[in-house]
Amino acid sequence: MTATTTLSSKGQIIIPKALRAARRWGPGTQLEVHDTPDGVLLRPLQPAPKTALGEGLAAIRRRVGHRGPAVSLAQMDAAVIEEAARRAAAPAGAKPAARKRER
């Protein structure tokens, strides 16, 4: 299919309706713009594949480097309260002591 379009003063072009319909590009479709020796190439961005919740959480854990066991919210809350109490008990202006991390 060949069509003609005009570049607007804002740098926008209108992709002809027949071409958008053939490609199934609706409003909001995000396109990658590639500069090629033959001209400009538009490619729709491919959405990230859906993964199961467990797989996604495992991937996040690998990225942040957590190697320990899972911790419940109650355990996290208790650790935060314990640390707040420890800091409150320290003398004013004192540099916080380094604390060993439990693994």
C-alpha cells in the first residue's frame, strides 16, 4: 500500500486509516521509530509477556539480591519497631552503631 501524508508543524504525521486498520494500530498504540538507510521504519512495541505471580516475584527477588527466606509482614513490622526502639534509646547526636544483619 502506498499513501501520502504531510508532516505537521508539531512534527506529527497521520498514518492513513486503511494502513492503521490493516496493522490493527488503534489509538494509544506505541511505536518504535527506527532510522534506516531507506527511510523511517515504525514498529509497534511488543508488550512484556505476562508471567505467573510466583515467577514475577522470584525474578524481583533475584534482581534485588535477597537470598534469605521469605519474611511475613508481621516479622517486618516487628523488626521496624525493634529498630525504632533501638534508635530512640541511643543518646542524642550519637552515631548509630553498625548492626549485624541476621540471615
